Amino acid sequence: MEYKYAKEQQDYSDYASGKVFYSISGHPAFPVRLASEIFQRCMAHRQAIYQTTSPCVLYDPCCGAAYHLSVLAFLHRQLIQTVIASDVDEKAVSLAEKNLSLLNRTGLESRIDEIKSMLEQYGKDSHKEALKSATTLKTKLSGDLLTTKTFQANVLDKADLLKKLSPHSVDFVFTDVPYGQHSDWHGSDVANPLWSMLDSLLEVLSPSSIVAVVSDKGQKAMHEGYQRIEQFQVGKRRIIILQPI
Ligand SMILES: C[S@@+](CC[C@H](N)C(=O)[O-])C[C@H]1O[C@@H](n2cnc3c(N)ncnc32)[C@H](O)[C@@H]1O
């Protein structure tokens, strides 16, 4: 896959998972450059299809620690109005909430205080580095408050999702669904979880929406309510970009 937008490999070390952003132990972090590339491709599709550049409501229904959402909100703040994160797992949701809190000044300042107190207590180089990165991230925060929302929901259960999210309220779904040895689909024994997820999402998508699904090759993000705009492969990850029809 050729990078069209995130053309150069930048230094993303301030965004490293487990440094300032909280991580789920044993879960590999989503690559920042790839997240930025997918985001920008989707924004370009949204503009071309719907002629809109208005800041989007970004949602991940399988958010884990909401790591890629949080990083995207730093990198592309001007294109995002609201960040919504949900997961079936209660622990993931509470970590996602902590990461999304870092997108606003108060949350980042309390993370800085937390890192400072770890540095005082343990004096580790990793804490020094984390403090440096957190201070750099603070300079990148804009003055405007970013709206964030987190909740627990099974995305395979449409009724459950609709209890938490208003119909037609989401402009851009960017989700890294369960695959591989690190996470499994939970909460249902449906035959095709990706179809069921896409089916639930149809209810919450706005009239100018785009959906990006990252999965392994073994799963097919197909549903009769969507048209495929683009598909590409990066390592073991398959990325499919869809437009509801
Ligand atoms: C690959 S991980 C996401 C990692 C995330 N992108 C990150 O950066 O931290 C997939 C997530 O899907 C969640 N999940 C599994 N089944 C689900 C379901 N039925 N509804 C919602 N989330 C689900 C898992 O709990 C896990 O957190």
C-alpha cells in the first residue's frame, strides 16, 4: 500500500502507547501513521462524495483503550467535532475514558501530575520521557473543548447500541475490530460479526457518513446496505472503506 497522505514517516514517539496514553497490556497499539492515512483517505472520500468539510463526529464501536481515536484527535483536531468510543468490555471502556480525557486540558494536566508523582517516587528515565511527551502534547491542545463520550455496548446488538447513541448522529466510523490472538468477538454467537456490526451501525450513521473497518483477511466487511469505496492491505491488516447506500 502506498501512503497518499501520511507520506513521510514522522516522529510519533510522543504518542507511543503506554507512555502518556494508557494501554491495555498485551494488546499491540494501532500504528499511528496508518491511522492517520486511513483518517485522511476517509475525509477525502467524505468531501468528494458529500461535498462537506465540516468537522466530523468520529466513532469506534470496538474502541479498546481508544488509542487510535485519541491519537487522531491530536493529529487532526480541526477535522473532528466529537469523539465517541464504546466497547463491550467494561475495563476497556474505563481505559478509553482515561485516554479521551487527555484530549482536553484538565485531563492532560492531571495526567502530567500523575507522571510527576511517579517520577518523584521511582525516578525512572521512562517517566522523564513520558513527562517530556505529555508537556509537548499539551502545547498541541487547541483552546476549544473537544466533546467526548464513552459507553459500554455490544455493537452486534442493534437495540443495545440504539439505547446509547442517537440515530443518524455519527459521520465517521473508524474501527479496529477483534482479530488474531489478542481479542475475540464477544457478546454474540452470530455467524458473521462484521455483517451484524455494519447492520447495527446503519442506524446511527448520518446522511454524510463513511465507515472504515480494519480486520484480518479472514473476515469480510460486507453488507447490502453499503457500497465499498476502497480496500487495501497493510501487513496482516485488511482495511475496507464503505459508504452507506
Ligand atoms: C482490536 S481491539 C481494539 C483496539 C483499539 N483499536 C485500540 O487502539 O486500543 C477490539 C476490541 O473489540 C472489543 N469487542 C469485542 N466484541 C465486541 C462487541 N460485540 N461489541 C463491542 N466491542 C467488542 C474488544 O473488547 C476489544 O477491546
